[in-house]
Amino acid sequence: MENDSELDLISELPQSIIEAILSKLPIRDAVRTSVLSTRWRYKWSSLTHLVFDDRSETNDKTIVQNRIVNFITRFLFLHDGPIHKFSLSSSYLQSSPDIDQWLLFISRKNVKELVLELGEGEWFRAPSCVFSCKNLIRLELVRCELDPPVNFKGFLYLKYLSLQQVLIPPDDIECLISSCPLLESLTLSYFDSLELTVRAPNLKYLVLEGEFKDLCLENTPLLVAISVAMYMTDDIAEHFEQSSSCNFDKFLGGVPKLERLVGHIYFTKYLSIGNGQGRDSITYHHLKSIELYQVSFDDMKEVLVVLQLIVSSPNLKELQISGSSNTSSAVRGPDLQFWEEKFSLDCRLRQLKTVKLTDVSGVPHEMKFIKYLLQHSPCLEKMSITPSVYVTEGRLNMLIELVSFRRASPQASIVFIHEPV
């Protein structure tokens, strides 16, 4: 009797609880719940969120591949009802007719989220049926080839798009982005020699990583967070030098709601190209956090970019800057009058509370920049400074100079992080 009672407890669970339990389990374990009771036998077959992940497998590749193909094919054959999410992350599967058939099947199941991340070797060529998933809200593709059909009109409901190591014609990328009117989050990673113009009126989050010849943001008034990492080749560097347009204006001239900006390698170099003098600079009233990496304080154009950003951000609270470790190209006899002539005005950084500076080389303009921050930040609470590992003999002089700088904030502390060389 006790066993019957326990069995009834399992069998009589409300449908909503059963579905919640199954949705939390790895998909193979969800199928194994068939043995719990007759009522549970085919409950897994109506799951709406399907996540297949074989990256923890360690057996022979051919064995694992066959097992995965058989399992997914049988699962989909027995599945009943809509599929709202289909995620396939595999280190073993490559381009094959089986994957094409799975995608054709789910394209007819009202899928809203599609995630494909396939393993090494031959890149997966996404079949045309992917573009017939008209109700997609999220699309994430890794190591795929995309070739949108001529008659493709866009994903009208797509809000999240992530393309990493995706082969797609450059013009098709821009068309894909602009044909997703509700797009809120965009990630593009590992693209080569790409000239990109982003047109997305509802875009809020943007992540770019790769070799970009040019970047332009048009009609992106709602952007709140940007992260950019640019890789440099000789061809791209030459292209940059020949550019006459103002990259700062092209990329950051139309993002008034920006709250967070992260610029990795070569980003400030890119922004510094072109002449933007005489133009009315935008004020970033919402920008509260700036992170810039590998800034060259030997290049006055890059220094001006950094200053333009912080001076134009009256509500900035957090600033993190990593200097360039390469001091071999240091300018001899730098024009330090620049700081007195252009930045002696009473421009207060009234909200700035935290500053983190790393890879500090102690070059003249870098020290002037630190002095400027201390003198113009009345609410500063902490500034941490970590010298570059290449600075071995000048650390004491750097510390002595830092201590001598006047501070606008009486509670500001300077933390000099002396790491062993």
C-alpha cells in the first residue's frame, strides 16, 4: 500500500509541475523519466525547449556522433507539439543531411529561439529553411555559413542576434540587421576586413569583435551598451591612415542614451582618426561607465578621444583605462602646454567616484591625465594605479609625482599597486 501511495504522488502531480521539472533536466534525463509512471511515459515528447549539448562527451568521435544523431532523430520523430527553443551545441557534429532535416522539422514547429554551435572541421552551411523561421526572437550561430535567399524579407520579430565565426557576404550582414525591425541585441565576432554600417532603431546592446575596416552607427538612438574589440592588419592600418572622415562622429555621434562603453584593443586609435574639430559634440547624459584598453598616451589624438569622452559625460561614475605597454615610440619633448591651453577650464567630473588605471607607463601625457582627473573630480573616492610590467626603474619617481598632485576630493584615496616584476 505504501508503494502504491508513493506512486500516486508521482502520477498525480499537476501538469504544470511536471513540465517545470522536465524543463530543468538535461534532455536525456528528461526522456528517462518515462520509467517513473505511465502518466510520465511520454511527457517529455511535448517539451517546448530542446537543448542538445554533447560537449561533455569524451568517447570516440564516430561513436559519439552516431549516438547523437540517432538520439536527436528519434526524439524529434516522437515529439508532439510546438518547439519554442532548439539549441544544438556539439563538438562532434559537422555539416550533414541529418542536421538539415532537423532544422526543416523545427522550422515548421513555430520555433522562437534557434542556437547552433557546431564543432571543428568543416563549417556548417545553414539550409534555406532557417530563413523560413518567421517567428524567431533569438538567433545564435557559431561556425556557420549563411546565404540569405533573394526573397528573404527579414525576421520581423527577432530581438537577439549573435553571429560568431559566420561566413556571410558583407552586404547581406547589413541587410539582415536592417530587416530585423525589433532587434535589441547584436553580437558580431571574428569577422575579417569588414566595413559595417549598423541601422537598427531599437538596438540597445552591441558587441563587435574582429577586423573592421570601417564602422558606422546610423539610426541607433536607443543604444545603451557598446563593446568593441578591433584587430589590426597591415591592410586595415593603411586603410585607416587614408581615411578622411571623423570616426568618432560616425560611431559615437548618434548614441545619446549610451550608459556603458567598453573599447578594447585599437578602439581609441580608430576613434582618433579623422578631423572632428568645429562640430558640436554630443553630450552623453546617461553614460556612467567607460572602459578603454591599450590607450596610447604617446598619441595626442588618442588622448583627445579619451578626454572628449569623459568631458562629454557629466554623469560618469566609473572609469577604467589600460595604457599601451609599448613606450618605444614615445614622443620627445611632448607639448604639455596642451593641458593648460585646452583643459584648464572648470570642467568638473562631479559624479566620478572610481578610477582604475592599469599598465601605466608614466609617460608625460599619462601623468598629466592622472593629474587632470584628480583635480577635476570632487566626489572621487578611489583611484587605483598599476604600473606597466615594463616600468622597472621609474616606479618610485612615478609614485612621488602622484603623491604631489592636488586632489579636488578630500576623501579620494590613491592605491598604488606594486606588483613584482
